[in-house]
Amino acid sequence: MNVNKSILIDATPAKIFPIINNLNNWEQWSPWRLAEPTVIINVAKDGKYHDWDGDIIGSENLKITSEAKNESIVMNLQFLKPWKSKAITKFHLKKTKKGTLVQWTMESSLPFFLFWMKKQMEIFVGMDYDRGLALLKDLVETGKTNSNLEFKGIKTFHATKFIGIKTSCAFSAIAENMERDFGELMPYLMPNHQDKISGNGISIYHDMNVVRDKIVYTTGHPVSEVPEDLPAQYYVGELPKFSAYTIRHTGPYHHIGNAWAAGMMHQRAKKFKPSRKLSPMEIMYNSPMNTPPNELISEILFPVK
């Protein structure tokens, strides 16, 4: 199993290296700790070894085995739960005209009985690495990570009608497609039917398949009444009253994957029983059009039985 991810950070290697070669700093930008902020991380005094044993994120230990100052780090990673395996992870830092290219790699293997999960695991670990690198970039460039999760537990979503646009596209293209969809829907609703809007914008995720790079989703807005002149490209849907395991994210929307990943981890850890009858959805409480990125608020709802 091989993973290779990178990001450009607006800083010198000398500024980045002390953050990643001392494991005392990792909890500030770890994409896994966000999912279980109460987990206790044991770090060696020299910052070259740490371990944790979590209910949500499993058990592991990590040891820095070699490093070249401001250039590279090599680590041994051992997973203990949910299954045992070993990996070699590395960081490479390359100075460029626009900053530093930070590359994060993993070479590992799965137990033989999980051979069928190889491609899926490479994608999911790769997504974790992408999320971690984005948080590292925040920390280096701004002094903090701009992604905050609140675990709201089980909340009730009340029945509502909505006007929406249903889209099928590549998973990797969802950001541009969703921006386009809301860009079509809101200019229609706001000047013509603002009095009928009865809630915040929603996205319903009917089908997500990251392995096949495919997603089917609806962007929509709850309404108290359906307009008579509804254009053909929109459809009217209805959501029943339901209960959902809810995670609130505050911060730039490009970090929203942290909330989704945390929800998936909590589901695997049996913190809730997902409903197979309803799709997970997202509620956007403010708009990037008039809200600073660090103040954007969204909630991910995982319907439960």
C-alpha cells in the first residue's frame, strides 16, 4: 500500500521542519486527533516517539528513526487497532520560489484477508494525509489550525420541503460543481421568492463512491411554499422528520472533510447506528459570499436508526 501526498506552504523549510520533527507539535495539526480530541497522546521527552490508544481512532505508535535537518524525516509507524500492521512514513521538504513543497508518503501493507481493501485504503489514507497537510499549512502560515469540530450528538431534523438541483459528477470535482449549483439556485430564490425560504441551505449526498470517483448529490433550500413558476432545472423534494448524529464544523469550507471523516470514524466505532433509508446531509448556516472563511459554519448530519 503506497500513499504520496504533497502541499505547497508559504514558508521556508527551516520554519516547517521543527514543527514536524517534534511529535509534541503533531496534536495541533493531526487529522485524526480532530475526530477524538479527548484521546491521550503519550509523547517522549525528546519528541521523537508518541503513542495513543483511542476508542475512535484506534491505537498506534510512531517513532522518528532518522532525519536530515530541513530536508527529510523517516518514521516507523505501527498500528495496533483495529488491526496490526507496520508502515514507513516519510516527509520531504523542497524549497521552491513560492515556498516549500512538503511531501508526505507511506509505504505499508494490509493483512492478507483485507487484500480487497487495498485501493480503498490508499484513497482514504490519502484523504487523511491531504487533510493533515492542509492543517499543517494553516499552522505554519497563520499560527493556528482553522478547523474546529463540535460533536453535537443526536439532534432532530424537522420535516421540510425544499427546492433543489440534483447533480452527478466526479468526486474530485464536487467543489466547483456545488459552487455552480448554489450560484444558480440562490439568484433565482432570493429576488423572486425570498419570503418562501424557510431554512438554511442544504446538501444531500445520495451516493458517494470515492474509489470510483463518483458522487450524486442535491443542493437545495427549504421552502414554506413551492413557487408556481419553478424552472425545469429545479425539482421539489421533501425530507421527513428524522434524528441524526450531528457534527458542527467552523472554519474554511475546504476543511469540511474533517467533519465527514470524523463522522465516518465515529460510525465505525459504533457511536451511532446509521439509517439505511436516509442519506447523510449538510446544513450551511452562513454563506461564503458574506462571511469570513474562518467563521463559516456547517453541520454534517448522519441519519440514525
